[in-house]
Amino acid sequence: MLQVNYIRQNRENVLERLGVKNFKETDLVDEVISLDDERKRLQLEFDNNQARVNSASKEIGMLMKQGNKDGAEALKAEVASAKATIEPLKEQMTSVEKQLTDILLLLPNLPAAIVPKGKTPEENEVVREGGEIPTLYENAVPHWELTTKYKLVDFELGTKITGSGFPVYTGKGAKLQRSLVQFFLDFNTAAGYHEYLPPFMVNEESAYGTGQLPDKEGQMYHATADNFYLIPTAEVPVTNVYRDTILKEDDLPVKMTAYSPCFRREAGSYGKDVRGLNRLHQFEKVEIIQIVHPDKSYEVLDNMVKHVESLLQSLELPYRILRLCGGDMGFTSALTYDFEVYSAAQKRWLEVSSVSNFENFQTNRLKCRFKDANGKTQLTHSLNGSSLALPRIVASLLENNQQEDGIHLPASLHNYFGSSIIN
């Protein structure tokens, strides 16, 4: 959530940066300032009345001691009049503060200065590429045929049990999922991330804290009886570990990692974009999260990008890193790098990770702060990244490594999977 004081002091810059994100409701900026003016006016009136009541109450006591009953009674009438205005003022202040908060929740985070302008994914900037795109043998097929051939994933069974977008992993397919999760977690904990296994449902406060609500309300599965939300990513519960927390400066950075299933109602478009494992309603992912000193967050972002890049290199997958343009960025992000791997049989790039800096947008909602060396309380910055999302990693591993005798796994997975080949 943007801070009111920042909006007031940087109105033109706020409008310009919202324009980079292609945010249309820029009139909300002036509404924020207007409501803040009204809030301040009401607060001043409330404080003045309360001060008058407090002062007059002391005077009444003195007058009574002096035997000046008439003077005391006159002041009592004044106090009663002032008190009568205080409660309505409190109600007005509560109403205005709610309106102000409701509007602030509608404003996205401001993109960083280096975010390119643009409206579509085609306008994202390629930062760098790595790995080699393989040349497949003549009879190579896409992963949805490989999963059937080797009995790794049963899409029809998932549709029977739940619905489209909920695959069932079987046999070596289930083992490959488990192997990848363990490999990703070990890779992250070796880099100093503390592992969590969080709840897979969160309450409304947690979803607001990380910015899923109200922005992604229609995309989240909602357990209405308990008002819980199935998580779209482990970022939500894990970042909320530090909601309403004041850390010490020496505690920073906080580095966390977690595995979770992820649940998302939207399934995207039709055709090849959603075929097989390309886009699902439920999938598995390992996440990395950091809570850091505000002066360090962009250095940390670079390090997190390198961490995910190293993970992809260990899987021997061809990849590219994109800096997202304003129109393709998430609601809460100030700067996002997407990782895509090349799916050789489909001959297309598939997104497998996003690494983002949210600056203090989430932590302002979460009230996640720290005390600096001078004892001043400041907001931390938060960052997160996929490390990694499994479905498209699996799709790319299967397609890129298929040979006549089976699917040859990268060396980094041999011990985890217990074999070098799926056949």
C-alpha cells in the first residue's frame, strides 16, 4: 500500500509512475489527498475539543474548591457542549479513514525508474539468455504425449476427480515432482534460506497483507464458511510470518523458503497455452522470500535473480531473463524479472519464475518494521521469487531431454530421483 505522505509530497511523480503501469484511475490520487485533508481537519477539530474538555474539567475542580459554583456550572455546560461534538467527530473520522484506506488499497505499487514502458508481454526487455536450445531427434513429441507414454501424469483422471487443470501425477511422475521439490529446497537452504511448511489456506488479513486482496479476489479459491482463501503461492503465508512485527536492524535480512501447492482459479486462454502442464489450477512451487533493509533491497533483488539463474543452470535448461514492462507487471511489484525456459518440442518459451521487489508496498500493509541504530522505526522492504514452479519445469525437462531410449535427466537430479533416466 502506498503511503499517504509520499503521495502528497510526490503527486506528479506518482501520477507519472502510475502511467507507466497503465493505471487508468489516476483521479484516485487526488481523492487520497482530499480525504487526507478532511481527516486532518477532523483530527484537529477533535483534538481542540478534547483539549478544551480536559482544560475545562481541571478548571471546574478549581472553581468548586474556591466555592465558585456559578462559574463551575457555566463551565460544565461548556464541557457538555464540547463532549456532544466529540463522538460525532470520532464517527466522521472513522468513516473518512475507512474511505481513505479503501482507495489506497486500489492503487498499485509504483514501478521503479528502470521499468520499461509498455502494455503487453511483447514489450518486455530481454536482459540475458543462457544454456543451449537442444536439437531434438526426429520423432520427438510434446510433453503431454510423453507423460502418457511413460505414465507420468493422468490428466483425464484429474478431470474425473476434480476438474480440468487438476492433474494426477503417478509413478515416476510423482517421484519426479517429489525429487524436484526436495532439490529446490536443498538448493535454497544451502544458500541460507530458512525453510517453512506453511498453511495452505490463509485468512483475509493475510491475503490483504501481501496484496492478493482486493486485486486478485476473483482468482483465489474462497472457503466461504470459514472465510479462508486457498493460497496462490507460498509467498502469502510466509511473508505474513512477519505481519505486525518490529524487527531489530541486526535481524535483517530475513531469508525464507517454502514448498506449497498453489491454487488459481483463472486458467488463461485456450489451445496450446493451456495444453498439458502449461497452465493449471493447482500446481506445486518452491518460493524464496526476503525481508530486508530498504537500502539493500535492489542489491538483494540482483542476488535473488542470480540464485534462480543458478538453479536453472543446474537443471541444464535453456533460459532467458526478462525485465517486465509496466503493463505486464503485477499489482504489488516495483520491479519484476521473469525467467522463461525453452520448451523444445513446443518451440516456445515458458515462464517458470518471477522475482520481484515490492519495496515497502507489502510491508506497509503488513506493518512489518524494524528499529534502526538510532531507535527510529522504519518499514522493511520485501521481495519474493519462484524457485521454481514445477509444471513448466517438468514440461521442459521432459521435452528437452527426450531420446529414443527415454528421458535423460540432468546430473543434479540423479541422486534425488534415484536414476539418470525415465524409461
